[in-house]
Amino acid sequence: MMRLFLAAAIALPCVGCASVTRGTTENISIVSTPPGATAELSGLDNPTSCVTPCVVVAKRSADITVTINKEGYEPQVVPLTKEIPGTGAAGFAGNVLVGGLVGMGVGAYTGAAQDHKPNPVTVTLQPLVPAQSRPAKPRQPKRPPPPQS
């Protein structure tokens, strides 16, 4: 019985809360085809930009939108959603067991149980369609030479 209690005492902190086991930040990878595009992330405490391929550290609780631009290509906007993966759910359950309502509140506030999707952010940029130039005026047909007599 004492061994079971000791094993539970050792295992319980390992379950831990999501903010301890997963952290409050995550790496967001951004890749574009072609590479070398500018990725601007809005929704962070400090607006951030990088040149693809790149990785940005973001708070799990942030509502992020990625805008990718490259000269000669159509810009693309990718809003990220937040989801709770299996590992986040386990950490959140650890909050309830170990930290009670306080631990659960901290996990919910920091977003530690959440992941941003899609991650990696992968886009294929489409070339700009050149503006159609004005069509040339049609040439007047040449007059036939006068008949020779």
C-alpha cells in the first residue's frame, strides 16, 4: 500500500498542468513556394515579420493571422485557429487533478492546452496576372493597287 502511495506521489506531478508540461508559447513554422516571401504575423504582442522559410515563437493564446507577400505574386492571408490536441487535454486534466480550479483557470488563461493550426503554415504563391495591355488598333487594310491598263 505504501509503495502504491509513493508511486502515485511521484507520478502525479509528472501529469502536471499544461502550462508546465507544454509551456505558454509554441513555434509557428512558415514555408512558401517560392521561398523568400515576407510573412507578417498580426495578433501578437509585438507584430512580427520574417522571410520564408522561417519559425516564429508565439503565445499559444494569441489570435494570429499570417499574411505572406512576395513581389510579383498574389498576397495570401492565413488565419490560424486554436485547437486542443490530445497532449493539451492531458495537461488540462492534470490542472484539474493537481491545481483544481486555480490550475484550470491558469491553463485556460495562458492557452497552454492549445496549439495553432495549421502549423506549419505552407502556401504556394500564385504569380500576378499581368494587366492586359490595350489592344493595338487594327491596321486599315491596304488598298489594292489600281488595275493596270
